[in-house]
Amino acid sequence: MQAAEPGSPRPAAEPVSLLTIAREWGRIGCIGFGGPPAHIALLRALCVERRGWISASEFEDGIAATNMLPGPASTQLAIFCALRLRGARGALIGGACFIVPGLIVILALSAVFLAAHPPLWIKDAALGADAAVPVVALSAALGLAPASWRRSGTPRPARVRWGCYLVAGGVAAALTGPFLVLILVGCGLLELLVRTPPVRRGAVERPKALLPLLAGPAILPRPAILPRLGGAAKLAGAAVAAGGLLSVAWVAFKVGALSYGGGFVIVPLMQHDAVHTYHWMTSAQFLSAVALGQVTPGPVVQTVAVVGYAAGGVGDGLLASLVAFAPSFALVLGGGSRFDLLRGNARVQAFLTGAGPAAIGAIAGATIPLGLGLAHLWQLAVLGLVAVWLLALRRGVVTAIVGAAALGVLAALSPGLRSLPEARPEVAPAPGMGDDRGMTTFRALAGTRAA
């Protein structure tokens, strides 16, 4: 069967039923272990190679466009493919069926790993998996760097700016988690100003509906309503600061709407909110949350469901997932028909050329706060083994985390390892006490015990 041309609707004589979309997208959601590469391969095999529902060139346009948008790219690609087959209803059903299997699994695992008194082997498996997470973040950054380096171009000034953006993102992720988003946006806007010729600024056509950040004055509110918006913003800010459902929704929205370059970009900001701002979980529990996001089918953004569960149980976990994925549905439903134009838009490309390396630097910089969450000496040995597995041997992430969890169980069964010095049991820092992760790690390395 001949596939449709890019941008053309699928022939009405052979509509794909919503039941078929639900079944096939649900199947990918169940077997999609391995992250975005696995999701993309499964979607391509289904939509392009086996069924011929979408042409190869249109599928490539979808990949390129979703990689330019904030949020989980493979989830957005799944929504886009379903959109091309059955419009908005297909996109909603396909996207939901792709997301829900992983969500169910990760919430079930959250109930086990975040229990007040989990079985000892579960606790040690979590500690082992935690040790793998910093290396997984570093591996993700190294995997993204070559393509971003090529995008920057060959001129020496462009390469220098790329390095500066990379360092800025890394420093922001390691030291100033709450301001990471400002660094990402600032790097993108700076590169946009550099690459847009002065004579053309203001005359370049704005991309519509896809990246409001670049849309210019057309999206700004009228002056008459600014005071009311300011008052509403103050009330919303006070509600978010107080905690509860609004704070869960706010954290989840930032995860879904601001994660340029993949879910790991938002890990430092999410860690700061979950551990130090709202005290929903400890640093060790947050590491477990990131590990669960890696070993379950679906994107690492599912980690936000674990954070929501820690904040208020299953209901908050479902709310966090709904809010985190809502921007992806909105972006694809609102701009999916223009994805082919997005690839050629010079302003979008310039912005991403600056924001991209900053996002990669942020992913690499996240290894520092994640590493500081390790509290046991034997975890450092597991971290070293995972580094060899991922960085030297270039093996899979899922097997690395599962293997690290198994090593954690073995460590629990080994009297010699259990007798090694370790830090005191970690608790979420009380308000005003600041971040004691560095001291916790220092105590572990120094071999001292808290009284």
C-alpha cells in the first residue's frame, strides 16, 4: 500500500479505527522499554513500514519537530502519528494509551518503594538503582552532545558560544536549580539575537502556534488587563508556595512545558522542588523516582508521577502526570499540521542552537546534585561499575539500572558490605535548614557515624 504524501490526509476509504489506534499505541506503551530510541523504532515499524499509514518523509518531519519542542519528544511523536490518522480524537486516544501503561506500573512501584517500612530487599534494591542514576544522566548528555555540536556550525565564534552555553547550563543545574529555566531561555534568546541579521529583525515571519516564546508581541496581553493578571499571579504564587494540589500541578507543569532536550533537563529543578522546597521526599527517594522513570515503559517525565505520589498519594500522582503531559497534547494538537514548516524556520533553529547545548550542560550538571544524594560507600562502587557499563561498553540503560538494583540486594546480603561506614538515615531537610547533602556525603566518605 502506497503511503500518503507529506501533509496530505489519509485516504478516507481506509480509515484507521479508534479501536486499532488504542490497541496498537497501548501495545507500544506496554513494551516500550529503552526510552525514546525504542519508542521511535516501534512507531516507525508500525506506521511507516508495516501499515504504511504515514510516509517516511512525514515521519521524519515529526521526529525533527518534536525534538524542537519542550516536553517528552517520543510521547509527542506518538500523539502526532495518531493525529495524522484520526485527527484530535485519535491523538487523544493514542497518546493516552501510550502513556497509561507506564503510569500504572510506575505508580504501583511507587507504592512499594516509597512505603514507610518497605521490605529490606526492596530498600536495598532502590539504593542500588539510585547509584546508577547519576551515570545515566551523564550518559544521556554525552549522547546528545555530538548532534548539538554539529548544529552550531563550523565558525569558531559559534563553537565558542556553544561551549559557553554548555557550561552555563551545567553550572545552573549544579548550583542554581530554580533558575535553570531562565538560563535555558536566555541562551536560546542570545543565540537568536546573534544569528538574526539586524536588518531583518522584526521582519522575519513568526512561527504560529508552536513556540509562543518566539511569537513576539502578538501573544502579549493588552495593557488594560495587566494589573488584573498581576493580581492573579500573586494569588497563584501564594497558593503554590503554600503547598497542596496547586504546588503539585505547578511542579508538574514546569516538567512538561520546560524540559527542552529531554526529561533529564528538568531533573535538577524537580529535585529542588520535591526535596528542598516542599519536602515531599528525601534525596535518596528522589533518586529512586528517577530510576523508576528509567526502568518503566514510557518517558523519564513519568518521574513526576512518583513525585506526585510522594506529595499526596495516587490522586496527586495522577494529577502530576496529567498536568505534565498536557503541554505535549496542546503543542501537537495546535501545531501538528505545521510541523513541516517548523524545520525550516530560521528563528526556531537559532533559538534551539542556543538552548540545546545549555540543556545538555544541564543534564550533565544534574549528575552533581544526584551524586550528592548517595549516602553509602558501597553505592560508589556500584556507580563505578555502571559507568563502565554505560560509558565504556555502551550498553543499555534499563539493564544498567536493573543490574545496579541486583547489586544493591547482594550488598544487603553481604556482611562485609553491610559493615562499611555509612551516613545517618537521611531525612528531608526541615524548612530553613538548607541543603545538607554535601555534609551527608562527607560523613559517608569520612567513615563517621552520626550520634
